[in-house]
Amino acid sequence: MKKYTFTEKKDTRSGFGAGMHELGKSNPNVVALCADLVGSLKLDPFIKENPDRFIQCGISEANMIGVSAGLTIGGKIPFATTFANFATGRVYDQIRQSVAYSGKNVKICASHAGLTLGEDGATHQILEDIGMMKMLPGMTVINPCDYNQTKAATIAIADYEGPVYLRFGRPVIPVFTDADQKFEIGKAWMVNEGTDVTIIATGHMVWEAIQAGETLAAEGINAEIINIHTIKPLDDEAILKSIAKTRCVVTAEEHNRIGGLGDSVAQLIVKHDLVPQEYIAVDDSFGESGTPAQLMEKYGLSAVNIVEAAKKVMSRK
Amino acid sequence: MEIEQLEKVASQVRRDIVRMVHGCQSGHPGGSLGCADLLVALYFKQMKLKEEDGKPVFDMDGKNEDMFFLSNGHISPVWYSVLARKGYFPVPEMATFRKLNTRLQGHPTTHEHLEGIRIASGSLGQGMSVALGAAKAKKLNNDPSTVYVLMGDGEQQEGQVWEAAMFAPHHKVDNLIAFIDLNGQQIDGPTVEVMNNLDLVKKYEAFGWEVLTIEEGNDMAALLKGLYEAKSRLGHGRPIMVMVHTGMGFGVDFMMGTHKWHGTAPNDDQLAAALGQLEETMGDY
């Protein structure tokens, strides 16, 4: 098992803020919009240096999506920001008609996704956003795994022409990817090469997968771990290549098991190379209040759950 | 273009509308007929559009030219006709309205790359937000041209409209002229009965808009006067709203003043009766 270490823990939303700060300096067409959550989205450095390129929308997410679509007409690159719940479900039709169907170059940047928002509870913990966004034709869906990857993804999507949903979160987690990494949309990252089981993880679950890999390695099980930061378009080739070798797969995501990364992988393998699959995901329920760690444990999203799922799926080979 | 010529264009546009809707036996003639004069006045007189050799040239970004957004996308027939007659796309293409594998979709879309269209619309309440974004982009680009957007009066029942209504004065979007087509009708009946908008003038004024009213929205002279007045108020720190009173179905006597022709196509006899009331001035497609 390849060794991953970290010297600090940071939130992925701060990676987004850092990426925006850099884009403010490097790309004059980038415009930031926010619906009354500037502090939560870590936009202050961008706003301070580019006050004319920040548009405060107030608590009006539907209008923010429409204004973003309009800004692209004239060559601007709008980054529409709020919590994941308000960035997707609340404005699904606005995204569908004014952004996706209209083919607009809008970046929907969503913080506080998933359970790890914590104490605010289920009203704010969206677990369906990946599903909603990936169903929209032409939408790119990205869920990076740590601070550095989120920063790199933020910068990368500005150079990509087309609508993007970028999902990140609130909790501080280990920073274990390279600070100077190049982010390639749609390209899986091989975290660890292995032969016995493929673990495919996205977002906060990648660190859990690494910890699971270490536990499995201690028991003589050689897990291949793949970080799928881009859920759509999915890196079919990387996944099929891995399962051709391991003949079984565990998917891990901080999302409903219905409609997320696991279902994307299932659709792929059903069509091309059927192997047993186990899901690590929220089992079709809403979340609740609690600390992030408590919630990840209660809803079965911890390293220990990945270890169990890996053993189970290997027994089904 | 003089008033008489504009009226002639509007007459042809009305013929196009009823023929398009008849051709596919679906679509929305009522609101389209009511807004024919407004759209003709905008495209053939008011708006500053990019042209080469007398023909309009379309690009998505529309820098340094005026732009029009149709928020109530179901009145696509009037927009398609005006765009075709202005020269954005071939006039005969109107015959493909609402048919399979064509660019003239039931509701306007950018998806099929039809010249003149910059956003999909049809799901109501979204167009003004988009227009505001386009107007902000013009300001960021130091582009002095104007953005126009048309909404329906029934559409005012959508919540997003009021989010946009709050946004525009706060951000001093004073390079935008919005219109509400006040025809008093929506699918289920008169607007006052379905969901009364009450006093839209007072509502927009309370939101911080400069509000004008064109009482005779099917009278070309009154329209031009109102549009000229609206334009003179641009650039003073406030968005401009023009309430345009129109008659649903205007120009075809049996379609006028009723919600029954909101989304109903005429049969062969009704088409003949309608065309008998509308002069053919530019040649039917």
C-alpha cells in the first residue's frame, strides 16, 4: 500500500476559495456570484481584490442561476456559489433550462455537500445532488477529495467551456494530494495499485478509502484505490481496466446510494464487464444533526465500512 | 422605418403567426398576435442591431448591439416571424415550426443554434434574471448598448420574477428595459380570476423601478412614443419597466380578448377567416 501522509487538515471549501483567489488574478473574465454565504464559500480574498467582479445576489438562488446564465452572453465565466442544497434541488429547473439546455458556461460551485455539514441537519445536508446534476445532458460533475484537489479543480474548470457542477464540503480533512497537481477533468487518479479488490471513491470518502486500504493491506489484501473526482464524464477506461484485474468493486460516496457514483459504476459494469459490486453510500435516507464524525459512523461511511464491504465483495467473486 | 411600413410588417407577422400555428395544429396564437406590434417596433425601429449589407449578423455574445430576451417563450411564433422577416434566418423555415428535426422548436432554444436566440425559455419566470446577467456583462465589458426583455402578465406569478425585480434596482441595472405584456389573460382564464396580480405598477415602483405605461400596445405610434420615452430614461441608475397593454389575439376578431386562443390552433376555416382580416404585405412563406 502506497503511503499517504499529511501535515495539516483543511476544508475543501477553503480550497475552492484559494482557487477563486488565484482565478481573480489570472482570468479577467471570471465573475463570482453568491447568495448570502460569502464567508461560508471563502470568497473574501476574491472579493477584496475584484469587487467589480463579485455579484451579491442575496437569498435568491433562482435569480442567481439566471443572472449567471446571462453573464455568459458577453463572454463572462460566472461561478455561482452557495450551499449544495440550494445550488441544485432548489434551482433544478433554472439550471435545466437556462444553463444546461441553453449550453451556458456556468460553474455551479456548491459547498456543504453531504452529511458532513453536520449540526445543521437534514434540511441542509443534500445527498441527492450528484444524481440530479449528472442526469442533466452536457453537465460535468466534479467532487474533489481534499483542499489541494479542490483548488486545482476550481482553476481547471475556468478553462473548460461548458456547464460544471463542482461539489465540496465543510469539514476539515487531511490534505494528502500534491499542492501543484494538474487537474484533468474526467481523468481518474490512481491512488494505489492493487490486485484483489477495486475501491472507487469520490470526495471526502477518498481519505476513508486510503485508511481502509491500509487496514486491508495489514490483513494481506491488496486493494486498488481509484479517486473518481469527475463523476461525469466518468473515466470508463480506468474503471474497466481495474476491474478486469480485480474482478470486484466497492464504490464509496457521501451521497444517496440511488443515483450517485455507485450507480454510474454499476451502469458501466453491467454493460461491459459484470463483476460483484458493493455500495458505501447513504441507504436512501435523509441525514440528521450531529458531528461529521458521528454522522459518517452512523450512516456507514467510514473506513471500517469500506473494509467490510471489500471483504464481502471479494467473497462474491 | 415609418409607422405605415412598420404596420405592414406587423400585418405580415400576424399572418405568419396564424399560419405557423395552423401548420402544426399547435402553439400559442393569442399572446403572439398581441405582441406583434411591440416586437416589430423593437426589431425594425428601436433596437441597434449588428448588420452587414442590410442583413442582421448574429453572434451569441452580441457585444455592442442591443439584445432582446423573450421570457414568456410560448409566444415563440411572433418572435420566429419577426426574426425571419428581419433576416436572421430564411423566411421559408417558418414552415418547419414545431416539427421533428427542426430549429423552430415549440419554445425558443439555443440548442438548435437558431440565429437570434440566446437562451432557452418556456419554463416561466427565468428570462428577466438572464437579461439582468446579460446587462451586467455589458457593463463589465463597457458596452453601452441596451438589453430588452419581455415577460407575460401571468408570468408575474412566478417567484423568481420578484427575486429579479429586487436584484435589478439594488445593482443599478440601468441598461435594461423590461416589458410586461398586460393582456389580462392566462391559460385558465382572466388573470384577475386565476391569480390577481393587483397593481403591478405600484409593485414595481415599490421595488425601485422606473415604471412607464403604454396604454395602446397595439398602436404603432403609441408604442414608438413609449419606447422612445423608455430609452430616454436609460443610464440614470434605475432599471426601466414598461407596462404594455395589449389585446390577446389582436388583429383577428374572433381570437381577441379571450384566453380561449392562448394555446389553440385554428382549423382550416378559421385560418381562412383570420387571413381575410390580415393584409399580405411581404409575401407568405
